[in-house]
Amino acid sequence: MEEPPMTQNTTTTTTQTTTLTYDQKEFANELAEALQSKKPLLEDDWTNLVTDENSAYQVQDVFTDLKDDSVGGYKVSLTSKQTQDMFDSNEPLYGAEMTNNFLKSTAVVSLKSLMEPLVEVELCFRAKEDLLPTDSLEDLLEKTTVAPALEVPDSRFSNWFPSLSKYMVMSDGAVSGLVVYGDEKDTKTLGSVETLANVSATLFHDQENLKSGKSSEVLDNPLKSLQWLVKKLDSQGKRLLRGQRVSSGTFVLPPSLTKGTWRADFDNGLGSVNLQVN
């Protein structure tokens, strides 16, 4: 499927008043420096600096602005009760993903370009038009494409999974890394909204079957994850724009990313997605 051009100026803005302290702004700068140097931060050095959602997302906004790229979309994290419990949260989190971090399958990635990456099995949606907080699940079915995906979450903190605190995760772009996506198709061609809750996928590493999972692990339906994100962005004065992609949440608890060939096979006609790690 030929993709339409990305909407110009895809960097989002917020209407919230930035009230970060000097130390919080320095924290965002240190996150950006860690991203460049690949020298991880220690959470203990930043303990009690960001203690609420508003300041955590504001730190993320500054961190995002310091990256030399536009926002190509978002990732949604903590979309199962298990992962929410691990990070002491009662709702998902989101992070901005830069345009250059969305890679087409089969992507080839060097492990040296990452820090402490994991690998997740996901569905990746692309907005065919701007998405609105009033959109129903049926609207989102009509207004998006969907593709099989492997997300590679990564953090600027050492020993981050699963011990990093919730507000540190938010500040760190919801541990945004890479998203590798396969062939896209109009989401509505899968069938009804309910079909999206019944997608199964199996993760392989070097042809070894590691684990399988279902899309119902993602807030019962990945379209609900997308809907949550659209509403969350709207509450912060942001919009999910035409051409932007969303990695909607993992089907399985993620293993560490290691060298070799990674593949996820999906049913419901979604096909496979591949990642080569050197």
C-alpha cells in the first residue's frame, strides 16, 4: 500500500504552561545527552525530582524537542494489568516516537546503537487523517491502517526494567526506542472492531519459538489503546495527526533484545514482521 506523505510540521505542541524547575529542565537535557552518548543515567541521581504526571510529561516534551527529528507518532505503554502493576500505575503511559525510529520490515539494527533494549509484539496503526477525541472505535477502524510490528523499548536509565519508577518512565518518553512495522492494510479490512481483540501472534528468535500472545492483552482491544492515546493527547492540547503512527501495546511480556533474527507471525491475514540485530 502506498503511503500518503506525512503531514507537514508533525511536531506536536502543548497548551499547558511549562512550569519546570531548573533541575527538571536539566534532567531533560541529561536524558538527551544520554541518548547521544549511550551512557545511562542512574535513577537515584534524579529521585524525587519529578513526582507527578504533569511535570513528567513536560520533561518528556522538552526531551522530545531536544531530539533532532520530528515526531512520527507515539507508543503506548502499560496496556495490561500486569505491566501497570509492575510500574504502580492505573492507566497506560505514552511516549513520542521520532520519525526516523519507525522502520520498515525487514529492518537491520546494530545493538551498539541501543542501550538496554527489549522487544515487544504489537500492532502499529497509522492515521489516514487527523484523529479526534470524539472518534468511536468504529471511527478509528475506518480512519487508520494497521500493520504487524515489533517495538524495541529502550531507556536512558541503567537496570530500568522493571524497576524504573512510573514518572521516570514518562519523562524518558515511555522508554521509546524503535518500532519496526510490516505491510500495512486498511484496518477495516480485518473486519469488525471485535476482530482487533482476537489477533494472535508468536515471537521467534533465530527460529526458536519464544512466546505467543493475544491482542486482548492490550486494554482488551488495541483500538481502545489508540482511543485512549487520542483522548490523552487532546487533554494536553495535542493532536494525533494524519500520517503519524502508533505502536499500541505489547501482546507479551518482553524479553531482552539480543543479536540475531527476530520475527513475529500474526494471524487474521496480518502476516509477519522481521528485525535483524547485529
